[in-house]
Amino acid sequence: QLETLEQDEQERLEVRAHPVEKRTHMVSHQHGMTVTKTLREGEADPQCWSFSYGRDEIQGLMPEGASLLLLRVLACRRAVPPGLIFPAIDTEGHLCTSSY
């Protein structure tokens, strides 16, 4: 019964003096989880979006860090159980499914 309490993710891309920085912050709280996405392009002011999901929606959530760990375990076992599907958060911060 592992649970993600908080996760930060940062990505920075510099192309010809035009940096793009993306940040994602996920935090668990009493009613579920809040995902905050921040995008900054060049010198422009950052754009920010926030999404909240209830506990029922994120039951069994597989964020990126946990997914990498699971992939390593599956590779060591050399087997993937059929129908292995988890709720996940996509690159835009929306709820989706991840299947293996």
C-alpha cells in the first residue's frame, strides 16, 4: 500500500537562447491530490495550471517515479501480468491510464 505523498518534476530545454522550462508538482492531501503545472518560455511570465483529483479517481495512481521502479521490477522478473493498468497523470497534468 505505497502512496505518493509528493513529487516534483522539472524539465529544461534551451534552443538558441530560448529556454523552455516545465515544472510539475504533485502533492497528496486529505481529499486526494493536486497537480500544478508551470510553463515558462524565454523571458515571458510563467503560465500556471492546477488540477485536483479526488481519492477515488487516483486510487492506485502510478506517477512517473513509481512507474520507473515498476518497469525495473517487471524487467527483472521478465514477465508482465496481463491487464496491468493504472491511473496516471499525463504530460499536461490530466488523469489518464497507463498500461503495461
